Amino acid sequence: MSRQPSSYSSATSARMRQTPSNSSFTGSGGSGGTGGGDAAGAGALAAVFRTLVFGGSVPIQVVLAENELPAQADRSIEAYYVQAPRIAYLPLLLPQIRKYFVNLVLDDNTAASLRDQDLWFEADGVPLKWHWPIGLLYDYHYLANQPSLLPPRPSTTTADSSLPSSLASVFAPLSASTAQLSFDQPESRDATLRAPSASSHTARPRTPSSARSIPTSSLPPSDPTQPWKITLHLRDPPSDVLVVSNKVEDARVGFMAMVKEADYVRSGNTKRVMNLRKEQQDGLWEGLVQNNFDKYWSVGSRLVPLPSLGPHFASPALIRSPTPSSGNERVPDANGVRSVPVKVYLPEGAQPLQELVSPLREDGTPTTLQHFLSHLLPLLFPPSSASSPSLAYPLIQGVYVPLASEMGWLGACLAGADGWVSVVVVLDEREES
């Protein structure tokens, strides 16, 4: 039973969904990130990756908790499907799920008496946090449990000589012969990846739907192309785990708090955010809600740095700038900020880690993901000089990122809408071959 499209599915259907790739992923290495050495090149590179991050989406299958359905419920409507933006939050999905799914399953009286504050999601028995972006939830609870997606062991990634190192084989769709890189307008630098239709190059909108029977037995249980199955509960939310409510306003407040905190980490103060006009601050949230890349980044570009301009700028005396005194000053490049906003999410529900990480080391060379993780988690990520292999992999924005990636580059190109680089640590529990 098809239902009318939501702003989420229709806005994201034209952009290709990124997934982890078993092929090589070569981020910016010691070359400084862009390889072009000019601001225009840095801006164009940032536009490509920021569009991929902003346009990423997650296929979700929502089912209702069977034991919480009343006797009068219509159990023939089994699930609701939606393609949700990675940057969005679950509270933003609740209105459409309730309107096009819950209200169809429940009788009128039960649906009318159902309170929003009693609704909550879980996946495989684990409550899903309202204040985590959907993409982070997907990476942490689903992709991290897909061993078939782990990079080969040992890693033998090499750069694609036909592309700058920071562009080589970034996402699986980029290496596919059917993927095409296009620009909406010739003068625009905001690139999007589009997958051409079998019959036309015009992408067909994907609509959410309530399904009466959707066979999935043809796909193996571990197939990562299957929708992520989450369960919607109708009562008894675990308040000890879900400390943030499912109100959209609370999601907005939490999002803006993260934006300000990221600004403080980068600059040592929040002047860049606080000096924005109210309509500009509101534009950040509205751009996220509407999945509007241009609206969000017209403001976000004032806060988030561009990638480093190249190795000839890799001297701290040249690129490390003092704390800005005005929010109107030019944003320094990725290696010119004080610290990169990074959060590390550990397995088994451990408390996320947050530590200040400078984009440059004391000798002026870029800090890599290997440097950062081997300092923070040396048992899982031994230093590159050690003979022991890594026991885990870093998952960022649905992609297994090479440890040679520069932290400044990640902060400029793979940060979420809240300004943070979210690193999900995935243990390598595969048996030795």
C-alpha cells in the first residue's frame, strides 16, 4: 500500500546512498588533502564530500512491537518503509510513521489516545537514542555488526593514480561503472552522485510505504542491502536509557548545543556561532529538517573549515591561527583550527570518548587517524611502528576510513551536520584464515 512521499524520502532519493566498501578507501594522506593547492580546489573537494555526507540516507523498516498491539489492531499491515537521511534524527520521522503506519494499524480510539511521549524505538533489544543522528545509529547498531563489510585483512589499500588521493575509491558507488558525478548547474560546485535509472537518467523518487507483505527471504540475513529493521514500541519507554525525549524541539536544542560545542573545540570559543543572526542559526536546523544542502551550508560554511591547501602550507607558523576575535573573520583551513571535534563510539554500549586532537603534530606534520586512535586506544590500534595488526576498524559516515586519513581533512569533509566527526570502532572478530 503506497503512501504519499515525505520530505525525507523525496529529498534524498536522487542522491546515491553510501555504504561501506570492501574496496580501497584512500583519504587525504600526508599530501595535505587537496593536492590542488588553491582555495577553489579545496572548496570543490569539500563540496563533493559534504554533498555525499549530506545526501546519505538509510533504508529503514519499521515494525510495531507485536505484544503491545491491541486485539482490534490490523495485523495485516506488517511494516513501514522509509529512506531516512543520515543527518536527521528519529523524532523527525515520528509524525509520518504515526500518520501513515500506526494510525492504519490501530483502531481509531486507540490511535487517538496514544501519546507521543510513550513511543520509542529499539533495534535487536537495544533502545535507540533520540539525540543520535540516524546515520550514527545505523553505523553503530547495524553496519558494525556486518562482518562481511569489514576491509580485507591485512589492509593493502593503494591510491588510485587517476584521482587525487583523497578521492580514490571513497564509496563503493564511486567505483561502479554505473555511477556518474553530475552538477545540477554548470556554475555550481555542489556535486551530487546520482545513480541513473535502468530506463532513464532521471532518478525516480522513492516513497515510504506501509506494506502488507514484502517478501525478503530471497536476501541472506546478513545482506547489508536489506533495510535496517527497527521496532516501534507504544508504551513504557526506558527513561533510564533514553534521557532525552522524543520531542522535535528537544532534538533541535540538542543539535544546536552540539554545533556550539564543536565551534568551541575548533576555535576555543563559540563566537562564530553566537555572532550568527537568529535566522542564520535557524537556517542550520531548517536545512537539516528539509534535507536542503544549500540552505544548511550557506551558514555551515561560516563554521566548518575547508580542507588544507596543501603540503607547502603545512607549517604551524603559517596555518595555525590565533583564536578569532570575530565571527565574521575567514574560517581557517582544516589544519588551522585548534582542535578537531571528534567523538569515538566504542562497542557494547560503552560511554563515547571525546578528546582534544590537534590537526597538526608538534613537528608540523598532519595528525592522522592512526596517530589519534593509537594514542586513545593503543591495544586496538597499535602504533604504525608496531608489528601487531589493528584489532578494530574506524567506521565514519558509513565508510571504513583508512588510518592514514588526516584528522583535519576528516573534520572538514566527513563531519556530520552537527560539526562532529563520529568514529564508530568496529572490532575485527573474524577467525584467522
